[in-house]
Amino acid sequence: MRKISQVGTVLFSLFMFLFVPVNSFGKGPCIKGDCTNGEGTFVFSDGSTYEGEWKNGKKHGRGTLIRPEGSKYVGEFKDNEPDGHGTWIFCDGGTYIGHWKKSQFEGHGTYTYANGSTYTGEFKCGAPTANGTWIYPRVENPPQK
């Protein structure tokens, strides 16, 4: 186990801000239910699908957002954004399970990379803080020739 470094925090933050869209954009049809005030399924013009609770035409309450590239968020929404407890499953197999605030990792959570590395601890503005633990998978040395 190792403490997170400042360089790791910066690199992780840059990755999250540039490559992890958690919202869907564009107009599209409500294909089932009530997508204004109730429960319904909506398909966005970017190909994303949201199934869950709506309030005043916004994702609000429990729901599932599936992005066209295969990533998926299951959890709480507030005013169209992930906010509360939720799980994001990335298309490469990585996951984040924890608290969200305005579409960013915020509070306690666990981020597991596709290679098996994990960070468990506090997140602030979408990035891990020094209040957490990194665990790296054991790497076996290749046989010597």
C-alpha cells in the first residue's frame, strides 16, 4: 500500500476532466413513461439512454444512464447531474463507486482501474486527495532466461 502522490492526483484529475463525460447532451424522444415528472426512458441525440426518475424535465432521483461507448452510471441524480451515491462503470472495465456532487467524484469512494489498481478514500472536485490508500496489483517477475 502507498499514499497517493501529488503527481498522481494531478494526472488522475486531468484524466477525469478530459475523458469521462457523465452527462448526455442533445434532444431526443421520451420512449416510455413520463420524462417530465415521473419515471421514464429517454434516448438522447448522442445515443445515450436514461431510464429513471424525472423532475421538471430533468434527470432527478434514481436512474441509469448508458453512454453509446458502453460506459454506465447507476445511482442518484439531481438537476440532470449525478449527485449522491452512484456507480460508474467505464467501458474499459474500470469502476468508481461512491459519492458524487454535480457530476464529479466528491466525498468517499473507491476507484478501481481496469488493471486492478484501486484508490479508496476521499475525493474532492473529481480527484483523489491525500486521505486515501492506493493498492496496486501484484506483478510477478517474468522468468529469467
